[in-house]
Amino acid sequence: MLAVVPGGRVLAMDASEGMVALARARLGDRAEVWCEDVLDLELDEPVDAIVSTATLHWVTDHDRLWRGLARALRPGGVLEVQCGGRGNIDRVREVIDAAARESAPELVGWSPWVFAGPDETERRLREAGFTEIRCWLEERPTFPEDVAAFVPTSILAAHLARLPEERRERFAAAVVAGVSLPLDYVRLNASAVRGPI
């Protein structure tokens, strides 16, 4: 990202302290990195572009999300987003639901994600003040090298955080045992321009 804006300033945020620490280590002094929920984002002045990869499906209020991102962009500013979309990890979620029914009843029917489709995302972006909107889904079958490490950290982190520590390993093991490759990733891509205020 820094190479794309050699004379610019990069602001980066994440709701996870661990991801913020990783970003600070990778980006160094050229980027200002902080920990904050994107729904609470308030900038001193609007920015020229917002880029997000593989995160916004973790935000549960997409109406509020797109309005907040529109406020953070100057008129004519560009939004480029890729996140989990409608159909993302459907097979994996079936395994999670089965494991929850077996050993974690408090997780039955609960999800930390919003996997939206292009139509609803286009509507939300338009209502938030964006123009030149393009949204589309893309299948991305995923083959993690170490499924036993990938599933608990990349998919189940929020589920495991809701369980008592002594029950986490059993639940994660049940999900890992039930998934099959490729993981059925579906990406929602969204490209838009902030309209005039």
C-alpha cells in the first residue's frame, strides 16, 4: 500500500489489537495505525481513498458501515473493498452449526459475519452517497496449507472467544474434522466513488 502512495499518508485501522500490532510492524513509520471499530470511525479530515481486504464481513451493521465510510471520504474519493460475500463458507458454516448443536449450544444460530450480496450492497452504497458503483461476487476456492491452524484462527476466532477456555479445543477440533477442501470462499467486491455532499 505504501508503494502506491509514495508521497501520501496512509491511515490504517483494525478492531483487533493483534492485527494492529502486525500492521505496525509491517508498515513502519509511514503509516498511522490504530485500534478502533470501523463503526466508530471519525477522521479529522476526509481521505482520498479507502481500501479494505477480507475484513468488512466481520462488521454486523452494513447500513451504518457504508454511511461511515462515505463520511470518511472526500467527494470524488474512491472506495475499493473485497470481503466475504453471499455464499461465503456455506459448507463450513454447516459444519460449525453441527458442532455447535453437539457441544456449544450457546453458538447455535449465532454468526459474527454479514455475507452480503451485490444487490443489497449496491443499494446501501447508493443510499450512503456513493456513485459509479460496481459490486460483484467471485468464487475463490481456498486451500490452506494447515487446515488445523487456519480454521480456528481465521474462521473460528469469534466463536472460540464466546466459549469457556476449557471447551474451545473440542469445538475447534470438531469443526476442523468436518470441513473439506477447498474451503468455499466467495468474495464480494465493491468499487465506488463518493458523490458530492
